[in-house]
Amino acid sequence: MIHTPDISLLTIDADHSTLHLKHGGLHTSTHQLPFGYASLPRQHHWHTPPREDEIEYAINTIEDVLAKIPDARQHSAGLLLSGEQPALLHALMQPSPGQGAEGVKREAVEHLFGRLANVIMGRPASVEGVPTDTAFAATLLILREVLHHLDFAWIDQANMH
């Protein structure tokens, strides 16, 4: 785990998420995001696993919220992740080609999302080795969209108590 005061934090809980963006180590802006790992699937009436159109609508919801964050791309390079979904955190934090000294690179998250997308498109979950529950899918989707749209290069796991 990376220990630095100049790092942003994303907490994904059941009904909402919170994003603390560090701007140059001097200023932090906090943003409440109106979706979490349980509320996002509920809002978009997801099946298990979610369907392609359900994921697309959820992506649009997340993008609309993230687009309204002022100075969203002027922040630390890395993001700490915390929340109530240890399965995702465990899956992401396993040593892999996408994990370096800074933590897990954004490309590794994209790769994991690609495996989930394969399941959504009909490939057996056992082949891809990813959970099919909606909480896992929503947590991964929220994380992926934050990393992509706010241009974080890597993530690491925050201390979980």
C-alpha cells in the first residue's frame, strides 16, 4: 500500500460513494456521488449478471455525475479505494502484470472489466473467474468510470478496518 498525504480517496458504499480529490497536496475537495454498489443496480433494475443495456445506462448515470465535478482532472495521480466490497478489492489487489510499485494500474482495472463484460455477453463466469453478483459489477463499474473519466493512473487499497 502507498502511504502519502498527497493522494485521493474513493469510498464506495451501498447507497453512495464519496470522492476526496487531493489537489497538489494543499487542497482537498469532497464530492458525494449519488450511487453505490447496491443503489446503482437497484436504480437501473439490473439482472444477475447485469445485461449490456443495464450497464450502458449505469455508465451514463456515472458519467453525468462525474462531468459536473469542477477541476476533476487536477488531482493526485493515484487513488486509494475503500468500501464494503472486499471481493473486488481482493481481486484487484492480487499481483498481476498491471500491478507496480504505485499499486494497480488503470489498465488492470480495464482488463478485469473486460472479463466481466465477457460474462455479460454470455461467456460462462467460471471461465472468466469473476463474480457475477450485482454488487461486484457495480463496484467495478464505479471504480472504472472514476479512473477513466478523472484520469487516475493507478489505485491502491486504503486501510480497511
